[in-house]
Amino acid sequence: MKRTLCLCALACLLAGCTSDPYAACPAGPAKPATVKSNQAMGGLDNWHRVASIRATAIVTDYVNDVGAITQQQQVYDLQHGTLTANGVLPQGSWQATVWLDGRRVFDQSTDKTVAWGDRVSLASSMLTSLRRAYGTLRLCNFGPTPCERATSYSVERLFGTDYIRVGVKGGAEGVRAFYLDMQSYLPVYVTVGADEPGGAGTVARYHWAMLDNGIAFPSSIEVYNIGQDVLVGYKRLLEVEFRDLSVELVR
């Protein structure tokens, strides 16, 4: 029996077994804040038990500074990196799936009834919603690769409030930094493309909802251009409000 236990332990060691769900988080000065942020979102163990999150999303896409509003039924599978949504436009009903890497597929009936430009706008807003739904989870390698890496830690002030800034590199999207609440460690802002005023990029602002099983998921996401003189600009690009959130666990 002892020999069997030792062999099992050795096999586990060689296979890289660990009881620490955060061992995959890159080491460095930002790791403690990254781990606390993942825990604030419900913890990696809990997230690995989530099969999908369903929501009614009120999506306002500010095309040419005019808000185009759609109501969507959305299903997020963050472990596999997909968002499937459906809704109704004046041209007819539509359904689409987007992947974290940017791929998108509309069902055949949508291709026939919904104009190409509308399909592009729908897919773009869905992809942004999917990428922002992860919060900081991808900093600990949750979901499909390649993931972003936390590389630096500092305290920065925005609009008179101090935030924990976690600098980021890697990934397919170009995330530059998360700004975490000093008390809750939940993300408040995330920058993409640039991380300073005058840069070419976007900044998203989060509000959060705590679901019954301890999972945190955005209650709303607002996306702005980075401003010329301030990090968060005044031109709003997208707003997504989530309602009727529910979690389906892996069976």
C-alpha cells in the first residue's frame, strides 16, 4: 500500500499536479493582486464548475454617435471562449456565435435577412462583451490560450480615486492594464491598445453583480475612447446592461 501511494504521489509530481488553483498565475509583483481579483470574481475553482452564464443584454452601440439599441438573449461559455446570442431587428430575427479569437458565425437565415453592416456591428459588440466578461480571470490562464500576463503592479489615481494598476502584456487583443478597486479588488477599468491620454485605444468601465453561487459577473460594461487629456474619454462607443443573469453549472 505504501509503495502504491508513493508511486501515485510521484506520478502526480511528474504530471505537475497541484492543489493551488492559482499556480498558473505568472509570478511577479502583480501576482498577489491578480489572485485576489480572481478570488473576488468567485475563485477559479468555482469558475471551472460554470458551464454557462445566461443573460438578457440591452446593448447600445454608438454608431456615428447615435445609439442603436438591441435586446439580446446571450449565453456565455467562458471556459471555451464563446458567446451565442439572438435577437430581433426590423429586418428579422438573428442568431450568431463569436469566439474569443475573433471568429464569428451567423445562422443561414440571418445571412439572408440582416444587412452585412448590421451583422458586422452585432458581431463586434458581442466580441467586446465576451472579452470584457472575463474580467481578470485570463490573467490566471482561464479560458482559451493565448492569455494575457500580469507584469507590473502600482497604485494610480484616476478622477481623484486611487486604484491598483496591474500592467498587462500578451494575449490576442492588446489589453494594457486593469485598474482594480482598492477594497474589493474587482476590476473597475481595463484599457486596450493604449494606457495613457492621447493614445489610440479604448477603456471599459465595469459594474458588477454577485450571483447566488458566489460568481461575480458584470452588471454593465461601458466602453469609451481613450481621451486626449484624460484616460477615460467622453466619446462612448458601447454600453451593455445585463439583466436576468443565471448560472448553469457543469453536470
